[in-house]
Amino acid sequence: MLPFFFDFRLLIWIAPALLLAGWAQWRVKSAFAAGSRLPARLTGAAAARHILDSAGATQVRIEPVAGNLTDHFDPATNVLRLSANVYGVQSLAAVGIAAHEAGHALQAAEKSPLMAVRNAAALTANFGSGLGLVFFMIGLAFALQPLAWLGLVLFGATVFFQVVNLPLEIDASNRAKAQLQQLSIVPAAEMPAVNQVLNAAAWTYVAATLQSILTLLYYASYLNNGSDD
């Protein structure tokens, strides 16, 4: 049996997730490009500000950030950061992405228990994603089963983060769709373009979650078979 890091069976094992991720990324780029050509009443930053202020989350700051589609909400600093193709752009794609990130800010403002769990899990996930695989490889290389299992448990923290994060992403998109219509930022007739962007983005999170789960199962199966041998 080849060492797991040379084992191409892993690629076959997680192939469904990789295919889904590739399709989702293509859909995001395609939907965002199409939505970027359709004008909106507000810029992305203005739409996010309107949503936050209407919900009483006036303390959340909105700042531009470098990069392409690097939009995110930082709960540690209570800052919503929007990329250049969203922050000052008046398009349906821009307001859709901005509203999604505003949805995360509202989750934090409402002290969502699930977001609190996700934020706590993020620290362990960042630690476990790299170090866990290192322990796993060393454990396999030197036949140290306890170390390999420790590495697998640490990597499992990444999987847990993905599983917890998925419903938060879906909820943020649902909030965005509702707020954009309720606040008359986007007319109902123009919402399909926004929905395409947000739905495509949601599939990227589904793919990431599926890939992490399949990867963990593969490593666990590999290690368990090695223990039986």
C-alpha cells in the first residue's frame, strides 16, 4: 500500500466533491459576471450599510479590502470588508454579495449561538488543518498509531468547522435575499440575478464541506485498515 500522500485513490475518493467544487466555482464566476452587468440602485457598500442600519447594527464598520471576491465579515473587529468589485459598484451582483456579508454581521449582532461555535472552532481548525496532517504523516511513516490518530483528530476540527459553517452561510444568503426585497434595494423582478449569484456561492460551501468530510473518512479508513493489517 502506497503512503497516503502518494495515494491517488484519495483523488478518486473525493472526486465528487472536486467536481462539485469546480462546477460551483464556474457558476459563481459566470453568475457574478452576468450580475455585474446589471445595474442596481445602490453600491455594494451602500446596500450593506442600509441593511445594517435598518437592523440597528450601526456599530458595524464597512471597509474596502484588496482582492477579487475577498468579501468577508470579521467578527473579531466587527468590520465588514468588501472587495473593489463590490464596495463601490452599483450592480446586482455587488449588492447581493454585500448583503450576504451583512447577513453575517447581523448573525453576530444577534449573538447567534452557531456563529459563536463557528468562531471558536475556527481557531482549532486553523491549527489542526496543517499540523494535523503533519502528525498523521509522521505517525504513518514511523508506525506511530497514536500520533497518526491524534493528527486525524486535529484534522477533524477542520471538518467540524466546515459542517458548522455551512448552515451559517445558507442563513446569511437567505437573510440577504429577504432584506434586499424588504428594504426595496432590489425589486422582485430583478432578484433572479441576485439569487443566481448567492445560490452558486452556497454550492461552493457545500462542496468544501463534502470534500473535508470525504477526506477525513478516507484517512480514517486508511488508518483503520493499517491497524487491522
